[in-house]
Amino acid sequence: MKILVVGYGPGGVAAAVTAKTFAPETDVTILTEEAVSAHRKPGASLALQNPDTHALDIPDWSIVALRKKHVRVVQGVTVTDGDTSAKTLAVQSSDGKVSKKHYDILILATGGIPLVPDIPGTGLKGVYTMQSIVDALTLGRAVAKAKSVVIVGAGFSGLEVAERLLSMEKEVHLIMRSRPLRRLLEPDMSGELVSRLPASLHVHSGSSPKAVLGSRRVTAVAVDGEEIPADAVVFMTGVRPNTSLAEGLGLRIGALGGITVDSKMRTSEKSVYAVGDCIEMPDAYTGRPTLMPIGSVAARAGRQAGAAAAGSKKVYDDTSLRFQYDRVFKTDVICAGLSSEIAKDAGMNTRVTYLEDTTEFAKLALLVNPEGFLVGGQVLSSRMGAILGYQILERVRTHAHLDEHPLLEPRHERIKTMLERTLGPIRS
């Protein structure tokens, strides 16, 4: 059996490796336009300042590592078209030559396309988006001599870029339509995050850019009657599913603009699966279609698609669970499961409980549904945030009642446990 995977991101690699694991005799090939090795997206802003850094490489996903697992990666090629009845893809190499490749199973991991607001001036020189390490390298070279940079969008990536540019001693303006991580954090948590941003970062909240100004090159951004001088503008305003190949193959596209898939990541065509930013998938709680351009979700979806493509009947129960972690401005930021904003869109009522640990400079938001089951949570912490985040995720996955499964032992119990581990049992 021959499996072709289009895309070298988390979903594509996870699908390829899992398929090979479940069916070792299968011929698995990844086709990608990328000319660089697989890399981490969280932290990709490091390349702005350190273009030669290897800190972002994912060793297990390198060409050499995948070759050892008998997964072949063909780089620098573009899949331009295909025929699902003949089970072939038209593949164009860097020299323009087109060849046909046959498949028995096809897995699409074509990612997303940056969303840029429809405002005047976005086509000027000095306007950028940042989706990949190549984009980061391009932007890094462009802003090396820049004095003022405007970032539009306050998601994880926008905050990362802002932090990196500040460390490069740039004047950085962050424009956000409402508040940071609006769909992922509760309003109080967004407020807490804003309080942790450095005073040197110029934050423009509740605003949207009206135009990018300049003749041929960017000179400023117009926001609420103000003109912010800028040598470069970076739009970090999300992505939309890249479905051009899927549409050419005749696959069903959903109302949200993504490729529709079932719980096994199978598309409307029996021999084709899809994962990652290009799909809309059933939500873990409501079953409603949702877009989840999240690396960890893409990897779990890839694992599911790879298993199914290899003939396994296994269905993983955590495929569509949201989990996002990043560390920005000396703060661990973790979002697990649903937020009240996402739950509201899905027609679910939630109740939010807030917890604080002043010794760890930590604040938590925990969401339960009307039945009292934990459905999501968020953590802002100076350290150890990932531990709390994974505790929340596990309780969301197992539909736990929070009062039956507290997140951490009380502090005195943790100290007692540590002392007993070191000194032996403590008698009362």
C-alpha cells in the first residue's frame, strides 16, 4: 500500500509516522514545498534575532530521523492537482517539471493561509505575515535596521513577535481589536496578562487599523484617527484553511471554510484524509464543526488519520481537545479545553471559578458545564504553569468533577510529601 502525505507540519508528520508504525510494510512519502527541516512554531520568533539558530529544529522530524523510520520526505515540490478516481497527484518540482504520483491513501495537511484585513495599503513594501521559519527569517532581515514596528493581532504568535522585537530594542506597537487571546482567555485572565506586559510595549487595545500608509513603502498605520509611525507592519491576525487542493479534488468544504472530516479524519472521499489547519473537525464536547489551527491538535489529528489510513479501527478520544501552551513575557500561558467564548459559540453555558497562588504569581480560571464537569481552564503563572495545564487537560478529558479531583495538593501537604521523601515518614 502507498500512502502520500501532502504537508510537513505537525499533522502531516504525525500521520506519516503513525501510519508506518501501524503498517510497517506500507510505503509512506511526505510531499512538501518546504526547503527547511521541520521546526517548532511556538518560539519561531527566535529566528528574527538568531537566523542560524537550531533551537527550533525538531530532531525526531528531521529528514534523517524520518528516513530511519522509513518515511521518505520529498522537499521543494508543489502538488498542483489530482484525480481521486485515478488516485493520482500532479506534482511540480522546483524546475517546473510535472509528474504524476499514485497513491492508495492520501492524507492532506496543507495548513492555513494568513488572514490579512481588507484595508488600504496591505500591499505596500514593509508589510509582512509570519507563518513559518522562512517568514521569520525574511522578517528578521527586514527589521534589522527598523526603528518602529507595528504588530496587528494579540494571539500567541503576535505576543511572541512583540517580545522578540522588544528584545531587539525596537519600538513596538501592539494593536488588538479587543483584548489579548480573546477567544482563549476569560476577560479577567486577559486583563491579568495585560498587567504583565512590559511598559515599553505600546499597547493599543479596542482598536483596528484603518489603513497602512505610505506611497511605495510603509511609513505609518492609521488607528482611530492616530498615525503610528512604522518601518514595518506585521499582521498576526489568524489563518484560514488552505483548501485549494482539496477543492480541486472535489472534497466537501464546510460552512466554516475547512475540509469536512469525521472522527477518523476521513474526508468526503473514502481514500482521502485531512488534518491540521485546513480542516474543520467535530468539537470534542458539542460535536459541532469547529476550526482549530493548533499544532497539538494537528498532531493528534495526524495520529488518528495515520492509524485509520493504516487500517486500524482505533478512535482516539482526545483528538479534538484544545491545548495551547506558550511562555511570553516571563509568563506561562496555558489554555486547555473550552473557554467561555468558545463554549458560548457552541451553545453551552459555563461557570467560571478563579484561583490564585500568590507565591507562584499564578492565576487560574476553571470552567464547568451545568452538570459540574470541568470543560476547560486557563493558567497564567510565573513558572510551573505546564504542570497545572496538563492537570486541567487530563480532568477535562476524563470529564471530572473539579471538587472530586482538585488540581494540586494543598501547599502544606506538598511540603510534607517532599520532606517525607527526603527524611522519611513524619509521625503526627
